[in-house]
Amino acid sequence: LHPTSQMAKEGEKVSMKCQAESSPSPSYTWTRGTSLQVGTGDTLTVAASSQTAGLYYCQAAVEGFAPVITQPAELKVIMRPAIDIGSKIQFGKIGEKVHLKCNVFSLSKSATIY
């Protein structure tokens, strides 16, 4: 059983489950990306955040056999966008053109309205 991709609001707990059949029972290791180990056991629970968003893999292993790695499951996080307006105060003469810059960062789809 491959873990399934999920979408959660920032701060929510998310659980992913991995299951393999073997005798003896397998041990499980979870990674975020291809190398950062983040847990063991058949269920991984994390709090959704920008730090935990990404691809997760489950590896099932039985001594004496090559481990099996699942297809990735993606954790997408719905969060408030962060806004960087650069310089808060700008000066100009009446009639001059000015450039207002607004940078928006979000892991989920966002819209910028002026």
C-alpha cells in the first residue's frame, strides 16, 4: 500500500500510512525527499508547515532482502501568503512615475489584488 498525497492547512496534523506484506513483518523508514529520514513505523504523522511540505517516501525492509521504496506522496500545505513590500516609504514629486513592488510568497495558489 502506497501512502497517498494530501493537502492540509498550516498547523493541522497529517498522517500517512504505508503497508507491506512479508514474513517476517517488515520494518518501515520514512524519508522526506530522497535522503532526510523523518520517521519509522507504518504510520508517519507530521504537523503541516512550510518545513514539512514536500515529497515523502516509505521504505519497507526485511533482513536478507533489498528494501522496497514506495512511489512518493506529496504533502501540500495551505497557508497564508507572506508579503514583502520592500521599502515601506517612498518619495517622489507630483507627476513623477513611481514603482511599487510587492513580493508574495505562498506554497498554495494565491492572488494579489491592488
